[in-house]
Amino acid sequence: MLGFNWFGGRGKYHHTFHIREDETGELLNDDMEIHFLEIGKLAGLKRKSKDALEEWMLYFNNIQGEIMEEIAMGNPGIRKALTIEQIFFKNQKERRLYELREKAARDEISMVSGARAEGKAEMAKDAICKYLDARFPKMSIDLQAEVQRINDLVILDKIINKIYTVNSLDEAAAVVREATK
């Protein structure tokens, strides 16, 4: 289910795809399908929903008022979902636990993204230092220490893009200084 419109056109909200072999067009499997449901395309529905799929899509699109009441009266599953939703919103403890779980999930995503960036920075620093050590062994120790203090991935990327073309330790130091300006 998509919370945005991916496919063109205004009317069609349900798209079904099958997997076929490119050259022969042979269907891989009769049972395998990929369905895309664009809930945004049903937001302005001007008619009664024609089936349970449309009713659930309207529910997930957060339709309120008489339309949803009418749907709930005819669809026991949606009626039950609305009842549970109302109980949930009235119970402050449950709602708070839900909010804390959601916050924990967002925090974990943020930490993983940060760790990836930090990991990339460490890899970049290691690559630069290994190159400096191989090219200018003992003379580059101070410059390697300076590189190790840099945590900005953009700056490290600038250094990597130029460091492999230097001919001397002075040129390498100039590349590092220029990138950190």
C-alpha cells in the first residue's frame, strides 16, 4: 500500500504486476503477483465504495465522518478496527507506550544512519592513513594523526579525491589543509 501516488492517471488505484521472462514472455508463476494500492487516489471518492478493498483503503486513508460510519456498519472488520482504535486513544498508558515504541524505532533508524556515516568516515580515514604510511612511512605520522581527528565525511572525501595524486609529503599536507578550510 502506497501513501503516495506512484502511477499516472487519476482513476486507477490498484495495479497488479506479474513476473515474466524478458524474451519469451513466459510467466514465472501463476500465483506470484505484486499489487500496488495507491490510497491517495481514493481520498476524494465521490461514490460508495464498491468492495471491501476500497473500504479498507478508505479506512487507512483516515476518512472520517458519515462515510466511515456507514462503511463500519457494513464491514465488521473495520468496525472492530475502529473500536480498538477508540479504546487505544482513550487509554493514555497504551498510547504512551505506543509513542515510546515509535520513538525508539525512529531513534534506532537515526543511530543506524549515524553509525553508517561514522563507519564511512573511519574507512576514509583508514584509507588515507594507509596511503600516507605506504608512500611516506615515518615522515607522515603527524599528518596521519591530523587526518584521524577529522570526522566530517565531506572533508575526508575531498582529501581522498586529491591525496592519491600528490608527489610529496608537503603536497599531501597542503591537500589536507585545503580540505579543512
